[in-house]
Amino acid sequence: MKKLLLAVAIAIIFMSSHAQIVMAAEEGAKSSGGNVLFFAAIAIAAGFGMGIAAFGTGLGQGNAVRGAVEGIARNPGASGKILTTMLVGLAMIESLAIYALVIALILLYANPLIKYVAG
């Protein structure tokens, strides 16, 4: 698990350190080539963001269900409370994936930087 977290941290550092290169525009460049690169970078970023969010929420939901099943196996009498708590927790975990989807859609369709790149 530590290797996975280290790999994710290195990937985030690498992507954030190269963001200036991707977002940089040549001075006086008004061609559509810069716009295509800009929007391609946004699409790739949105895809990576959704992938990371889906991976994280999948792990979280799997751990939650595993813990609930173990709890019910140890104490079957408390299954109602455990099930209710698990469902609320799963809803909270799933909301994180929905937030990532909203951010990805904002990046793709409501980008406020379009006027600066196209202009």
C-alpha cells in the first residue's frame, strides 16, 4: 500500500510541476494549434481526475462493505444498525466521486479560461 501511495504522490507532483508547460502559450500565437493542445490537456486532466476518484471511492466502498460484513458476522443482532450506518457511509463516499465528476464536467464544458486562450 505504501508503494501505491508513493507512486500516486510522485505522479501528482510530476503533473503539477509540468502544468505550467502545458498551459503556457506562445507570445502572439493566435493559431488553433494552441487551442487544440489546451483542450486536449483539459480532457486528459478530466479523465485522470475521474479515474483517480473512481479508484479511491472503489477502495473506500470495498473497505466499508468488508467492515460491515465482518461486523455482522461477529454480531448478527446488530445487523440493522450496521447496515444503516454502512449505507450512509457509502452515500458519503459516492458523493466524492460525484464531486469529481462535477469538476471534470466544469473543466470540459464551462472553462473560464477559454476567453484567454481563444482571444
